[in-house]
Amino acid sequence: MPGTLSFEDLKTAIAAGNIDTVLACIVDMQGRLMGKRFHAQHFIDSAYQETHCCNYLLATDLEMYTVEGYAATSWAGGYGDYVMKPDLSTLRPVPWLAGTALVLCDVLDHHTHAEVPHAPRAMLKQQIARLAELGLTAKMATELEFFLFEKSFDEIRKSGFRDLEPISGYNEDYHILQTTKEEAVMRPVRNHLFAAGIPIENTKGEAETGQEELNIKYAPALDCADFHTISKHAVKEIAWANGRAVSFLAKWRSDKVGSSSHIHQSIWNDRDENAFCDPSGDYGMSDTMRHYLAGLIKYAADYTYFLAPYINSYKRFQKGTFAPTKTVWSVDNRTAGFRLCGEGTKALRIECRIGGSDLNPYLALAAQMAAGIKGLQDKLDLAPPASGDVYEAKRAAEVPHTLRDARDALRKSKMLREAFGDAVIDHYARAAEWEIEAFDRAVTDYEVARGFERA
Ligand code: ADP
């Protein structure tokens, strides 16, 4: 579902004094909204056509550092401008902020006005177009897991990130009593996002103290990624407005389970039927599903970087935590990397359980679609499903153990280079490398506590 405001609706709302601010945002490499807050009048007079941002926005790290080593942008290149081109189909109100609307922008080259190829939205649109050439579309849903904390972002930062008390004192998986106590944050999250045109299904307590899950109805892939990005942003702002913090770190404590972002996907034909379904196939699976899933599995290591982009992301992949360690598939079994859901029904789909809550949904969906498309093109065979406790499966391929391993697999991936082009893959391999370099320089709490006296 696109945005809920037409350009005419926006003009009417501005004239009536209901909207005075328009947020124009691009999505950065980390999946964050970056942009400008426009006076609404200037937006409808001129900025709706295009506005501009520094091209370092698609080459920074989480801390906005000017990372060196990118071919696309650098000090030597002068850090010029990109065009931010509002995609007016994404225009929507921001009900949790007074008088505010939001529009997502595509990122264009300042001179040629061509889409910047390593812009996350452009990468996803490119794979959607490749799938469309096969007469198919992808419908996706990303689950958002995160932790809700007692204190605010500022209090936690000022404590040196030590004052981390989750909002609940016990594992609240599916708990109604505990989640009732969290409604001051979670009810506005559901209702404001719904009013912003995002088809929220539910929120629930997850399997750890203070852990939450937000589910959004499956949608065409670009809408799914837009929904995820806006929802994650909203969760942070609504928590902030309530004096609380949330964290989408994949693993914030070694003795607690991590947060994931499972990706549900199915492929649809031009009659808007789920092309994964064939009642005569094993588990109700069509050949389309078998080939697509075989592609997802074969290239899992190649694209893991896009599901787990930081050093921290890899701390989540631990046995017995519901985060997978093996890239095999299974039928409704939460110990495998890929879970077949909705067996024998029209909701037949595959859930990829590898992604962490820290993923950028545009990159994750684009990379998975590229792998699935390759599976379809090469008519890859699907191995039989794994069963039982897949953590203990012998000879099953493993999720890369570290960001270094994932970076190497990304760099070497012929499949991803064919799908996105060398420049794009080199750009993200550099982003991965930078995360490794930055961490290698850091002296951590762990090292100090372990060695301060005893080394
Ligand atoms: P569970 O309770 O097992 O996690 P849900 O019913 O909550 O499963 O569904 C999980 C996600 O799967 C939801 O976001 C839902 O919209 C999505 N989903 C349902 N059907 C499909 C489908 N055919 N393709 C992709 N995603 C789907």
C-alpha cells in the first residue's frame, strides 16, 4: 500500500492548517531516514520536485564518519550533492508528530539524474524489475524485534550505556499481562502507524525480558521495505516521546537472546496468485518455489552481509536461541535458517530467519530476491528438508560466523556482482571492511575487564 496522502490532499491539509511540516527523507546504507524538515508551503511550491543532500550520506557509518576508500564519493571527489527526488506515492501523515507529513525520496545523480546504483531503494527496485521480466512479483513481510528499556535514550547514553534495564523483569513471550504494562508505548506505535497507512497486524511480547515484536501485513517488496523503515523510525520516536529507549541492536547482551528480523516471502504470478503453491507438489510447493528457495539457500553466505551488517550482528547466531546457525530449510521448524510456513495453504511462504533486527530491509530484500531469481533462472534443485534439532545437523552449511567471513563471501559473489554490478558490491564490501577496521581499533569493556589486573 503506498502512502495515504495524494499531493492534492497535502495541499488541502496545508491550506486548512492541519499540516505545516513535510519531512523529505532518503534511506541511508544503515536503513535510516535522513533528510530535511520542510516548511509545508515551500515543499508544495518547489521542493516536491527535487531537493539536495551531500553525497556522503551513502558513504558514512552509523556515526556519520567520512569513511575513506569509496569510489563513488570522497574528499578527493569534493563530496558534492545528490538529488533527493520525492516519490510522491509514499506521501503520508506522521500522526505521532504534530502537523507533519513524510515523503520518501529516491537518490539521483546530480548531473545525469540517473538513480544512484548503490542507493538502497534503487537496489531493491532493480531486483523487482528483474523479477518482473520473469512475469513475477514478490510479496514480503519483515518482522521487527527490539528491546524496550525503562530509561530514556539520553539517560542511557549519559550512563555510558550501562543503565540498561529492560522494561520487564521476565521473559514476556506472548504475555498479555506484561505487555499491558507496555501499552503506553506500544498502543500508539500500532495506532499511529496504522493511521500512516502501514498495515499493522499486531505487536506481541517476545522471548526475553523487555523484548517486543511488531508484525506488518505482507506487501509488494518495495512497500514492505518502506513500511519497515518508517515503522522502525516511529518506534524510536514514540519510545523517545514517552521517556523510554528502544534498541534494534542484534545482540545487546551475551546472556540474552538477540533480536531478529525474519523475512517472509512468496512469489506471485501476473494473475495475482501465489506462484509458490501447487497442491500436487511436495508440501504443496510449486517448481517456482523449489527453484527460488534453492537459490536462497545456495547463495545464503553470499548475501549474509546484507542480513547481518555489523560485527555485533554475528553474536546473535548461537545454538538454542531461535537464531539459526545453519543455512538449510525445514518444514515449520524454528531451528533452521529457512522455515516453510503455511504448508498446504494459500499462505505458503518461506521465512528466512537469518536476518537481525539491525538489517537494512531494502538491501536484505534485494539481495534475497537476486538469489531467488538466480535459483529460478538456473532451475536449481532443492535438497530434502532438514528435520529435528537443526542446530545439531551434521554437514549442513553454516551461517558465516563473523563479519569478516560474510565480507569475503560478498566480495567473491559472482551472483551478486551479476545482479547489482561490481561498483555496488565493491561499495558495500568497503562498508563491511570499514566496520571491521573500526572495531579492530576499538578497546572494548571486555578486554579491559579481562586483562586490566590479570594480564
Ligand atoms: P507467525 O505467527 O508464525 O509468525 P504470522 O501469521 O504472524 O506467522 O505471519 C508472519 C508474517 O508473514 C506476517 O507479517 C504476515 O503478513 C506474513 N505473511 C502471511 N502470508 C504471507 C505470504 N503469502 N507471503 C509473504 N508473507 C506472508
